[in-house]
Amino acid sequence: SLLSCRETQHLDCVTVVVWCFSATFNSLHFTENTTTVLAIYMAAVKWKGVVLLVLCCCASASNIKLNQGVYSNIVVGVQSDTDPPEDINTFKNQIKEFLKTGSEALNYATTGKASFGGNVTVVVPRTWSSSQFAGVGSSESLSIRSSDILLHGEADALPDTLQVEQCGVPGRQIRVPLNFLSMTEEDEQHYGTAGMILTHEWAHLRYGAQDEHGFSGDPVYASLYGQNKNVTSCSAQPLKGQWKSSCVEGSGWGCTPGNAECYFCIYKTSTPADTQASLAYLPALSTGKFCDGTNHNREAPSPQNILCGKISVTELIASHPDTDNMVEHDVGDLNIILEEEALPRILILLDTPCTGSEDSLLDYSILLAEIQSSLTLYKNQQNAMLSYRALSDDQIELYNKVDFAADNYDSLASKLPAAENCSSIPDLSLVLTEVLATLPLDDYTPGTLIVMPVTNDLMEASKLDQTVGDELHKRHIKPLLLFAESDPSLAPAGPFIQHSGARFIYSNGTNSNGTDAHSNYAAYLANSELEYFISNTFMNDHPIVFRESGIKIDQGGKYEKTLLYQPNVAQHLVAVVKSETPEATLKLLFNKNSVQKDCLEYGLCTYVDDMIFFRQTISTFLSPGEYWTLTVENVKGPTATVSVTWSEVNFIGISEELDVQIWSSEGRGPIAPIAKNSQFVLYASVLNYGYQILSTRIHVYADVLIEDEDGETLLKCEHLELLDNGNGMDTRRDDSVYSVGFAEDCAAELEAGSVVTVTAVFINSYDSIEGGESLSAKQQRLSGAEKPLEEQKQLASHVTKTRSRSLAKGSSGLYTMDPMETECCGSFVDDPNLDFTHRISGFNVYLWNVFDSFKISRKIEIPPTTTTTATITTTNAASTTLDEASTTIDAASTTTNAASTTLDEASTTIEAASTTTNAKTTTPSVITTSEKSTTPDGASTLSIVSLWLLGAVVLLQLTIS
């Protein structure tokens, strides 16, 4: 059945089988047949639809260098699922030519003051293992995910830049489909040359420039403005074209300008010479320059005007700190360097067996043989080994060191420790502390897995605690504990296990004589753990999902909490209850068939000093459901102060399905000194299986600590809520990028040099207690409560349109000769990518120690009480009302004439005065009307105009009838 599921590649089928298998697996005795079934199971879940990962990281600062106007040290990444090229040299030359043409175009656009040069590192996937890549080295500090330019194979996508930040703040990444590396003449006429496209995107990435076009149906960044229906654009010469429902040649009809499905179609006969469009507007009709102070259209409601205070892109670049290091120069050469993406590393950490008790540990020879395929999975796979012994109760020694290296399996096999006489049991907290000081384990982002064969005696003699766990976690180090026993002693190290994200495997079942059956069971399963860790980088497959501290429980009182979990994901539910009041006697209850039961009676918890450790394996009961309820009772004694930490250990290769990235407006590159970006903003991108999650489904909170350069605390902001509503610092609604500016209750002026640390991020679903079924895209958009009625109506009015391509949200996309190809919209996403069928309840994720601290490079001011964006939005909305009234008449007139004239005959050439429009023509007439309405004469005039318009509409309707 499993193999059949894999052949049909039906997600629901595989998920059901995985659930059925996992629910019974822990009750099976280990046999040879079980090994076969497990191999089939692992083969089935290798299908990418089931292997679900959490990648929680901080968008790192760019390593781009600038010297005398030359940008070097650029990193180009090739998306991991891209097929390797047939010839590596051809591939390198294509990349070099693409960047060279971009360098020449950038140099021309900046009057000879900027270009690309020096070394460019191209990071290729680790799966490109053919012989032509044999000489490619591995990069320890670079990743595809954080590259400056990403090349991908989505053929129907357009180049774009991940950019949701304020004006002047660097974007995150340029993304270019591979087919744009070799463009035809026809492609260049439609999109612009490769050099102009790259320069357009570079302005987004480096200088924080915004788009200079509008969006049909966007209430903020409208596609037209003013009574003359000028096109939102920027060009030195007027645009020539017509408003149509489709810009595809030979299709479309007249439409109402401003509506969601009405586009300004520029005539195909237009040329760059007679249009001179800005590179930030339309590269296909550009002569290679951005608009400047002499020709910039400051009145168009474009993102560049609204977000940048109506300055041109040229003026924005002139204000950017990079200009201090620019001089006129000729374009130089580029050196392309290929490197393979860094792999996670494996460290095998072995306790010295004691003479006479070798059977209590796993057989190291069997373990090494079982994991050999993972240790040699990739040519650049780095492995290391250390052994340890106790010299006394408080002193340990490391020996038999094998440094991290590739292709070193034989060296590992020759360094297995032999049995010795033992006088003390090593303390694993001392061992791990010494390991951190001995091996280069800091700042290795792909992660390190420590394979640790252990025993219950070893765990109980150690002082593994939260502090040690945190030290491992912040270094992206995950322990894998391998027990020979069938009942692992985890309680003494409960906080360590949770905070390090440790995974554990133990023997399964006992023989008839009471001895452990198949003590090397953990060795057999370890290989699958290693394989998934290496293939998928650091996995958050044992996440802390909820924490609460400072809980006060009076004598006879109780604390109760219910969370949701996903039973086809979580294998073990783990909780640690810690008490700060040793005089109080606590009891922990869990939910069994809707009845609270004492966890001790069912062997699910262990009391250790001031702590209760709880672990429930999902298959322990037939129907645990999705509700996880724990109750802490204060049986006797004084008022108790307790904390409760919840975590989930997931099945191999499966995780909490959330892909979370955290970054801020600071710390990723120079920022242009624009008044509108003077605030500190925190961002979080949250995806689910690669799909979006809207703010109607989840809460996102963050704790932020700000210190001065000496480490003194300046500001501590807790539980800041990040929103995706298009208001305030959030520039685009429903793009699944959540943001928050420093709020009124957490604001201070911060000097340059202040250090910002995101100490924790919390994500949970609205229905984390109540539960909920899968919601369609439309249901998510409109699921009530959290959005005002007016906003729901506004959302619903933009759901009708579909797009011909799927562009990732939160980006600034290329504007082409066919405006229908541009993703709508600038201020909101009208077609969120929500196509999934699983349940979306039970999201509870707590992230900590995974975000790098960074320094603020400029002074941060206290945010104003109101934002300019809201004012502009209101003004545009008001002006649109009058425009729509007059447009309706135009539309009716066009319909009347349609029978006797063709579309081309009825339409007239519209010259959009994108550069010559003055303030009189662009100032919304509603402002003048509202001024008149304050006087009797004004009211009378408004009434007469309204009656005249009403009469005209009625007359037209009668004529049509």
C-alpha cells in the first residue's frame, strides 16, 4: 500500500498510511520483518510532499562590498530543485554574461559611477554531484537561501525582488528565472534587455527603490489618477495606447479605467526612443535611465511616490550612503567562482565502555556500519568523532579526536574506543561544554548533529540543564540520543532535551526473560535520522510550542491549558513543569478520553526534585485526538509559582510545517535617509507547506531586547504583535509577511550603534483551543471576527481575478509590455497562494536563540501617532469616487456605440501626460468640492451637479433600452 501510494503520489493517501503505521509502530517488537516495513515506510515518506520542514532563521546581512563604485562579493544561488546543466562551463559563461550586461546597464544608468566587478560566488545545490562538479569546493558561510541573486527554474515567472520594506531600505533577494539568462530579441522587446532588467531589480535590492507603476483595482497604488485619467507611470515622453480588458493582440474590448480588469495597453509601435520610460517603470521602453528631478512624475500614485515622499529613483540613489563611495569608472571584468552549498555536519560522540558492562551501550561497530550510507551521502559531507572518559566525578577527558573532514569513514572506524576499567560516570554537561570549547562549532548555520549513544545511568548522573541546551540550540547543534534500554531515562535532562531540540531513539520491547530485546535497535534507526538531517539542514523537528512562566497557583487551586497538535506530525508530547516553591506539593493531570487522569498512574511522568517531566507517545492511547490538555494542581502547601514548557517531538523527516524567516529594517545594508523610513520595523514571513497563512488564521508576536554598545539594556519590548493588514509599517496586506513598527508603548529614540536582539517569536493559530477544519482561500480571506466588515467587503471585491502565472508574494515584480502579467496588487494580494487541503489548526511555535543580533547604523526616532500612508489612501479613495462617476458615463457611451463601430475605431489615442502634468490637473477635485460644501452656495452648486449627473445617467439608460 505504501509503495502504491508513492507511485500515485497522492498526499492524502501517503499521509493516512504514515499515520496508521506510526500509530502502531511503538507497540511492535523489533524483528527483521519490521526492518523491511520500516525501509518501505522511509521510502514512501521520501516523496517531497510528505517531508515537511521548518526553516526558522534570520535574513542575514548581505556580504556585498563596494569600492569606488564597484560592487563585488555578490552571491548568486541556484535553487535546490534545479536540474544540473549539461555543461558547467556554458552555465558559468551564461551567468557571467548576464551579470556583465547588468554591470554595463547599471554603469550607464548611474552616469558611470556604479558597476559589478571582482569575485562573484555561484552557490550550486549539493545534489549536483556529477563528475563535472568534482572539483567544486564547499562553502561553509554561504547558502542558496540567503544569496543576493537566486536563479530558479520557474519558466512562467518574471524576475522580481523580495521587497516589503520601507523606501530606501534594502530588499532581500533578486530572483531570476533561468530562461532570462538567454533572451531572444522578441523577449527584449517585451521585457527589456537582460542588463536593464537586472539594473531595475538592483535598484530594489540595494537602494530600496520602489515601483513607478500602478495596479488595476488597487485603491492605494491606482493605475490612473486625476480627472484626465492619467496613467500612473514615469517617462520623459507621453505614453500612447488605450484602455482595454486585455492587452493580448487581437483580443479585449473597451473598459472602465480604474477597474480591476482594465489595463492601459501601450501601442506595440512604441519605442524606447519616443517613450524614454524610467527603468523603474518599464524597462522595455527605457533608454537605460531612471526618472530624475527634471522629468519625474511626482503626482502619480505609484509606490515610489507614496512610500518615498515623491522623489525620483535618481534622487533616491543620490541620497544613498553608497554615493559617498562612487566615482566615474569603466566597467571591469567579473570572476565567477563555483561553490557547493554547505552541508550539515555529523559529530559522533562516544562514551568509553566500561569493562564487564559493554552490553549496556550500543555496539559502536554496528552503529557505524548502519550510518555509513549517511556519512558518505555527499562528496563534501563533513564528519568528526570524539570519545570521552571520566577522570573523576567532576573531570572528563576527550580523546581519539577525528576532525571534521570529508571521505573519512575509515578514520572514524579506526578510532572506536575500547572498553576500560571505570571508576566514575561522566557528566554529560561537562562533556558537551568541553566539546564546544574543542571543536569549531560556532556560527555554522547548516547545523551539526551530535550522535550520542547513552544509557540511563549516564543520563541520571549528568547535570544536563536548560543552559547547556540553549548553548547548543543557538549554535544550530542538535543532539541525537541513542538508548540501548527500552525505557529511556529522560526526566533528569527534561529542560535540556526541550531547549536543545534533542531527538531520542530507544530499544523497543523486552524478551520473555525481561532483558531488553534488540538493544541495537536505535542503531538501525539512527541512519534515517542522519539522512534527513543532512539532506534538509538544521530541522526544528522538536520545537517548543508554548511556554508560560510566573504562574501562581494557590493551595487547592489549579492551572489548566489546552493546546492543539497534529497527530500525523507529533510522535511524542513533552512537557516540563518547574516549581519555584519547593514547599508546595504539585500534581500533574492529563486528558484521557475527556477525563483528567493522574500522569503517575499511567507512567507518563516523573517527579525529579522541583520538576515534573511528562512524555506521552501518541500511539499510547487509541484516540488521543488533537487536544492536549494538562492540569497542574497545588495539592498542599503555600501558593506555588510554576512555569510550564510544552514541546513536540515529530516523526522522522516531518516537522511543524511552518517556514519562518525573521528580519528587520536594520542590519542588512546601507539605508537611504528618507523621512518615511526613520522607524525601526520588524518583519516575519510565515509560510505553511510553502503556502501562505493569512492573518485571519494566526497571531505572530515577538520579544525584542535593545542594548547599548556596552551591553546596558535600553529597551525591552515584550509580546509585540506583528500584523499583515496593510496598515502602518505593513506595506502590503495578505502577503503573509507580518510586520510591526515600534509601538507607542514600546518606543524610544535609539542612537546608532545600539544592538537589537529578537529574543523570541511566538506563532499560534486563532483556534489553538477551539479547533477548526481546513479553510479554502476564500474562507480564509473572509473568516470573520478579526477583520472589520468594510475590510471584508474590500477583500471580497478583489477575489474574482486569476493570473496566468504564480509569483511569490511580498515582492516587487517586473512591469512588462503586457500589464496583465504584473501581480496584483501593490497594497494587497488579491489571489493568495492558499491551495492546501490539510487542517490548519494547531499551529503553536515558539522560536528563540535563532536570530542574530545586529547593530543599528542610524538614529531611530519615535514613530509619529499617524502615518502619511493612511492620509494618502483616504485622498485617493475620495478622488476615485468622482472619477468612477464620470467613468460610468464613459463606459455607457462606449457600450452604446459598440454596435456601430469597432473597438479600434471607437477608441482614441490616449496620451498620458506622465511628466508634464501639473498640480492643478492632479489635485483631486474632491478637495475643492468639500471646501465649497461648507458654504450655502457650495452646497447648492454640488446639488445641481449631482442632479445633472443623475439625469445624464437616466437618459443614457433610456437610450440604451
